[in-house]
Amino acid sequence: MNVEDAIARVQSVYGGWTRQTSVEQMRADWDALFASNQPPAEEIPAPGIPATWFYPPNCRRDRIMLYLHGGGFKLGSVRSHRSFVIRLATAANCTALALDYRLAPEQKFPAPVEDTVNAHLWLLDQGFAPEQIVFAGDSAGGGLALSAMLALRDQGRALPAAGAAMSAWADLTASGASYQTRAAADPIHQRGMILATAQAYLGGTDAKNPLASPLFADLHGLPPLLMQVGGRETVLDDTLDFAAKAKEAGVAVQVSVYEDMIHVFQQFAPELPAANQAIAEIAAFLERIWA
């Protein structure tokens, strides 16, 4: 597979949606998009929390990745990301807890942030130490991972050991220059759609609220971060601007821009070589953290 094949696969879903397509149908289509070629793993619902445990064969159970799916806070689920989460956990030699946080339009900001914070606190209640836990997420989930860390910090709670964010949506105002400079190159996200999606999630909240758009937060005190993004993405500057601000605040941030790649290209593993490279990079980063 090359990146053009990946684009065609995504557009086969996007292209079938109209103004009359229901949210339920969009969610079902998105869940089915990556349903093929599922890797093996033991799958167990987490009692008392809307999440699922994934135990890849022979992976360590004392290292936990709390995974937050993308989908613009409107789409996505454990089902849409099952294959990717298992591949990532397998590469990182860890157990994954994939969270089904509440979605808009039924539930708006700050519901996903609250759900993520509560999931982390639930893990601590189960006996896991903060240094055993990392956050990972893509797109809206990548931004959510950052927002939840900020919320935990502001509450004086223990933070996870690290975070890995892919194509993070960190600026719901869509103010980055890449919304213009990458508009012709990005086959998936344009600024108008981004702003409409943000409005549906925010429900009247100011888009510069730091727990909605972590780019506008004070970033002191966050744990080490790995941020990956595709060079063709309109959300490129969400990552670059956030990383620059975080570094100024003393946060250890590793940034990787994969040229010619699209939004959350990592989900196209194992067929897309760059996706495999990115997953290996995340695994190496987490191994350094846990070691």
C-alpha cells in the first residue's frame, strides 16, 4: 500500500456521506473502515468503566497504555481502533486500555476530558503506579491526551509517565498557518470542517479554553511527549506550535514529521511502510520511558 491507496480507502467512506447521513451511520461506517485484518489479542471489558482491555500475546501486564481514539469527538470507538491499538501495544510490549469516552453531539465538552481523567484515576485505584501508565491518542484523542494531563496537573493529581500523540488536534480555533499552506495537500481535513466539528463539540464553550485547546494552556509540568504528524496535514501546526510552546515550558518533547503522510497514517499498518516506522518509533520512545 502507498499513501494514495490509504487516501482512497478513507475517501470511500467520507465520499458516501451527505448532509442527510445520520451520526449513527457515520459511526458505523467509521468503525467498519479498519475492521479487516485484525491482529490477535485477549479482549476483556473493563468492569465499571466504558473501556476495553487488550492483552496482546506475551506482552507485559505491568505496563499500561491508556488509549484515546480519534474521530473529532463525534466518531470513533474501541471498535474502530481495535486493530491499531493492538498493533501499538504489541510493538510497545504493553497492555492497552482503550477508552470509549462520551461523544458529541450527545455529550459535549468537557465530558471526554472528565472521562479520561476518571479512567486514569481508576487505573490508579486498581493498583497501578503512575510510572506504569502512559497516555496515547490520535487526532481528537491526541489532543484529549494532552488536555487530560493538564486537567490532572491542575487538580494536583499524579500524571502518567509520558504521552504519545499522533496528528493531535490541539487548537480548536484552527489558527495555525498550515490550515492554509497544507489545504491543497490534505485530502481529509479542511478548516471549515474543522471549525464546524469544534463548534459541535464545544457547545458554546470558548475554543481557547485550555482544556479544549491545549495549545492555549500553560504547559509547565507535563511529562515527556512524543508527537507525530503527517507533512500533508492541515493540523500540522497544531503539533509544531504545541511542541514549541511545550519546549519553552521545559517539557521534554520529541517531534516527528512524516513528510507526504496524511492524518493518522499510523492506522494503515501493516500495509503502509511509514505507519510501521511510526509505530516502531512510539514503541522505542515508550521503552525508554518505562526502562
